[in-house]
Amino acid sequence: MPRPAMPDSPSSSRPLTSQLVVQRIRDGIARGEFRAGSKLPPQREFAAQLNVSRPSLREALSILETLDLLRTEPGSGTFVAEPHSEGPREGWRLKAVYSLQEIYQFRFVVEGYAARLAAMHATDEDIAQLRNVYDEHQEAVRSNDAISSTQFDFEFHRLLMQYSGNAVFVDLQVSYHQAILESQFVPTRRKDRHWETIVEHGNILEALVRRNADDASYFMHVHISRAANRAGVLLNDKL
């Protein structure tokens, strides 16, 4: 079965499109081009202005909203958030829809099996792309760049879902994009544990290199369980 298409896969020669969009909007906010409280253009118009695809723009806006630089008002649009001194909001923003535990349970089941399938189906080129994202993620963590770190974390998992070859998994990740991204940002508030994600991703990546499906699934389960723990959620205290 042909692999489902996914926009903006990274290569070693260029940054992710969504990362460039995030940086462009961040720079615009810093310069006062996008003032606090101002409304951003509609997505179709804004994507055309930035010369990017709407999926790339949506991902960038989701990241910026997760990091409290933007806010979305249903029926009204997306606005530049007012600055606040206390830093990112604590807690789980989507609690009216899903609990954080529910999202991690979903990820534990789906991503664990996706990692197994990816170990069986990923090509050498696929694994090279994952390694590139992994290396970029390391650099972002070393630089204490929370925005880029969250992006590369999300991209690592998105590529794994893509490389599973299961179109339903890919569609599920698209459908629950905001909740998954938010769940990946919550643990970054534990600044003393940022490097743990890098170690865990490295274990998953090496299992893929060895084409060891059992290890890939196991290390993904370990990673999701420990990420949940860093977010204050207990999934499995035996991992």
C-alpha cells in the first residue's frame, strides 16, 4: 500500500517549513509587526502572504499557541497574546475536552505499535531523516530553545507514524495534532529533565536502525510512560 503523503518532511539541507514560519512570526512579534492583542490574517490569506502551505502554517500557529505567544478565539480568529511575566501557563489547557492522562494513554497504545511497524517498513532514507530531526532536537535542547525543541519532538513522532505505513495512524495524528503537541510541551516545564527525551528518542532510533520491532515498540512505550511522568501523569510504574 502506498505510504500516505505528509507535508514538509525534513531534509539535511533545509529547516522544517513550520519552523521557519514560527521564527518569522516570532520575529514579527518582537519587531512590533504583530502587536499584542492584534488579530492575525485568516489562515488562507496568511499562508499566501508567507508563501507556505496551510498545513505548515497551522502547525506553526499551534506551536505558538501552545507556547502562549498566540491565542485562538473560536469564531473570531487568532490573536497575538498579551505578554505576561509568570511564563507559560501551568496545567492542561484541553481539560474540557480530554484529560492529559487520556492523551498519553492514546499515545502509548498507538505510537507503541507505530514504532513496531516503522521498524519493519522504514527505509534507510526514512531513518536518515529521523536521525536528522534527532540531531536538530539535541541542538535545540542544548540551546534551551523550547519552541524548536517542541517542534523537533513533534516531528520525530510524526515521522514515526508516517513510516509505520498505516494511513489511519497518520490521520489520527492529524486529527489530534493540537492535543498531541500540547502533551509534548507540558513536560518541557521540567527543565532539569529535558535531556531525558533525547536519550529515549535515541533508544528508539537505534532500535529502528537494527530493524528490531520488539525493541522499537518497547522503547516507545518507555518513552511515552516517562514523558507522561514528567508531565505529572502515571501510566505504568514498571517502565
